[in-house]
Amino acid sequence: MATLGSVQQTPQRLTAEKQAWRVRRLTSRRVWEDQYIDRLRVTDVVAIVLSVGFAQMVRFGEIQADGIRATMSYTGVSVALAALWIAFLAIFRTRSPRVIGNGAEEYRRIVSATFRLFGVIAILSLLFKVDIARLYLAIALPVGLLTLLLSRWLWRKGVASQRSKGKYQTAVLIVGSRKAAVSMAKQFERSPAAGYSVVGMCLPGYEPKRDSVFVDGYAIPVLGDEHSVVEAIEASGADTVAVTATEHLGTKGIRKMVWDLEKKNVDLVVAPGVVDVAGPRLVMRPVAGFPLIHVEKPQYNGATRFSKTAFDFAFAAAVILVISPVLLLTALAVKATSRGPVFYKSERMGIDGKPFPMIKFRSMVQNADKQVDTLLAQNESEGGVLFKMRDDPRVTKVGKFMRRSSIDELPQFLNVLRREMSVVGPRPPLRREVETYDGDVRRRLLVKPGITGLWQVSGRSDLSWEETVRLDLSYVENWSMVGDLLIIAKTLKAVAGSDGAY
């Protein structure tokens, strides 16, 4: 993160050149956001017009000798539908700077705006007895929605590419205790795609001679104490102030900060100190003048679990049907290249700690599990709980290919049909791993283990034990159907790139 640099000057010692550079950072952020939103507006209009026009052509077009000619009877309807669709995207703030370029909220707003529009159309047509061709709407809705989501996804890929080059950044000034500020800076460093670049800190007990904090080898300048925010903004060119651990500021201090930042057109975000909690579980409720954030309990039972089970069964059945030729060819390759059974059944611990045989294609020599004790000294896993080796001598030649391409894991869809596993969930643990779990880690067993999960799309075998546990617990606390679909999509990318697989 080059923007964290090794700058160690106090506000008084910042040169005019560096001040001008930081002001350019502030200006560039406003400029790129406005330009990006304008481009989104254009592509949204194009996507909707093309989708509505395509629906009209398919439903009412006539194929004649001179080509395809769409009838004009629904042109007025198409224009009205496109205009309403564009208006709904604006009403639901799908191009808000708060959501563009990062997170699932942007997609959620587009889906919500689209379905509400068609819901309104259905209600109005029923009340006023207006007969709109069902096939016309049935084509326009999915085509338009998919086109909108695809265009936003492509734009976001462009933003991610720019942010990897240090562009399209949000310059952040962190205000709070030293420990909390450093923790927040590390979180921003961990997620470069979010585009938050820390350009300074304001810490209680500020000492002019101790004017920088080092985070992962980068020096972040400390520009004053919690009461020097305005001066620090001028010095750093920050366009966003992130407040954490607010006990030093008090209610009056925060209120004054809000008023000061309004005059400077600088955004203010307040970290509640709660990590790894998804947005849907956070509900803001003002109580006695205080904006209290309520953290809802995770939902493991009832309709939510039923819907997940139904999705798992349907998805697994469809996948097995599609990949059946691959399963057959892999079984023949395993049988022809090494002695032993085609499948390997490894005992894993499922929901509530119940053991089950996890089915995989055998990628190692026969009785490989009996050789683990002799190889423990070569374990490359941090923490020693997992056993990982990049060049495991027990893996066969065919097994190496299967592991790199994750083909060896395909039979686990049979475990899903047997309701022992889920398509998405925590990593399936071994019995010896579960025996080392403390009270917190055992929460991984509240849901079924998954074929894929956050651990799979975040590095797979390259992750440390602590990071694997953190991701699994985050999934258990926050799982949702939308989240599962996003993880499945990311899994396809991770498998195609063989990231962290060995």
C-alpha cells in the first residue's frame, strides 16, 4: 500500500508540495467518483433499452423477406417501462458512492429495484385491468436484470484493477485509541479492493516526537490528538474520517466533529468495534437519543435451514448429472494408474460434531493415512493443527492433477445428497482437529461442513490456521443464500486458477 509511505512529518512540518499532493488526492477522488457514476448511468440506460427492445422484438417481431421488423404497438409500453426502470434504479440509489465498487449491497439494490418495479407493474395491471403480454415481461425482466448485473460486475473489475495500481482510493484519517486505530489500519490493508488508504491518524496522548505508527512495515503519520481532526484533514488531504474507540471523544466531541466535517464535505464513518458481522444482522435503532446498533442473532434453524437444505439437494443433483462423464473418466484413471479403491472415505466431523465418511477420489497411494505419523515433522501448516505438505510423497501423479483441479472433491456432492454436507460451509474438520477446539472454535460445528466456503475462495491451503478459523466462524455467524451464491461463483474462479491447491 504505497499510500502509507514513510511520511513522518507533523502538520507544521508538512511542505507546501506535499500539501498540494494530498489536496490533489482529495480532488481526484471526487472526480473519479463522479466520472464513474456518469459511466454507470450510461451503461444502465443502454442495458435497459437493449433488454426492453429485445423483449419487444422477440415477442412481437415479425420475420419477413426484408429482415426482422418489430411491431409498433408496444413501442409506447417499452418506452414507459424503460423510463420507469431507469427511475427505479435512481430511487433505490443503486449508484450511490456508498455502495459502488465494493460489497454485495450494489447488486442487492439493483435486484430489489428491478423486482419492485415489476411488482408495481403487476399490481397496476391488475387494478386497472391492463393486459400486458406476459411473455414480453418474462423476457424483459431476466434479460434486463442479468445485463445490469453483468455491466456492474465488469465496471467493478475495472475499479479493482485501478485500485491494485494505487488509484481510485479513498484517503482515510483514523481517529481513536492507538490500539483500535492500528487494528483498523490492518483491516484496510487486508482488503485492498475496498480502496481505503490510511493517510494519517489522530490519537489521544499525541506526542510530537513520536509522530508515526508502523503497520506491516509502513509508517502512518500521527497528525495530532482527537481534537486536531480539522487540522489533520488539511494536512493529509483526507476525504473520509474513520472514528473508532470513541470513549476519548465523548458525545459532545463527536457532535462537534460531525458539524466540522459537514463544512468540509468530508465523510464520517464510525466503527462500532464489531468485526466479522454481516450487514443484514446489524440494525440501527435510535434509543433515548443514542443511535444503538443491534446485532441480531445468527439464524441456524427454521425456514432458513430448510431453504439451504433444499438448495443443497437441488444443486448437488444437478451438478452430478452434468459432471457424470467427468466422474466416470476420473474413476477409470484412478483405477488404471494405482492399486487400491477408486474412492477414499475420510472420517470428518459434521454438524454438532457427528462423524461421517467424506467421499473423495483417491489421490494418494493406498493406506496413505497410516504414513501421517512419519511425516508430521514436515508439516507446513502454521499452528500445527492441520497437516499440509506442498510436495507430499504419498500423492500419485494422477492425484496431483486431481488436486490442482479439485476434481478429487467432486464425489462430495454425494455427501450433500446424503445430507451430511452442504455445498457451502466451513471446512470439514478431522476428529483430531476437533479434539483441539476450544469453546469459540466449536461454533464451526453449528452448521454442516461445505464442499466450498470462505476458506476455499480466500487462499485454500495457503491460509494459516487462525485465518481459516476466522473465516469459518464468520461464515457460521453470517451465512445467507445470497452469500452462498457469491461464494459458489468465486469458487469457480479459484478452482480455475488453482489458487492455494496442493
